[in-house]
Amino acid sequence: MIKINYKEESYYYEGVGGQAYDVDMEIKLKEDARLKDVVDAMVRILQGARYQVTKTAMLTAIEDIFEGREEY
């Protein structure tokens, strides 16, 4: 089983605003999950954490890493 968690506490920034609630997300993938399911789960968690990510961008990043095109 693969388990992906994201947790964020409530916060408030003076003069800017905040979030009056906690966020707690969890995705559990069965052990026979396909790679597509894992990528979809990662995209959903990242979007829930308010990152600007798409499945296409995630797949391109993975391809770049495996092809040695990733810049560090």
C-alpha cells in the first residue's frame, strides 16, 4: 500500500489574511495500483495543497528526470 499525506495548520498573517481551518488530506493506494493512479494521486494532493500542477507537467518532470534533462 502507498499512503500519501498532507497536513496544514490554520494560520493568520497580519494584514494579509489567513486560513481559519486545518487541512488534512490522505490518499491510500492499493498495492496493485497502476503508475497512472499514483501520478493522479500526487497531482490531487498537490492541487489540494494549492500548488499549480497538472498531470502533463508532472509527467514531463518525470520524463526530464529519467532522460537526464533535470537541472539542479
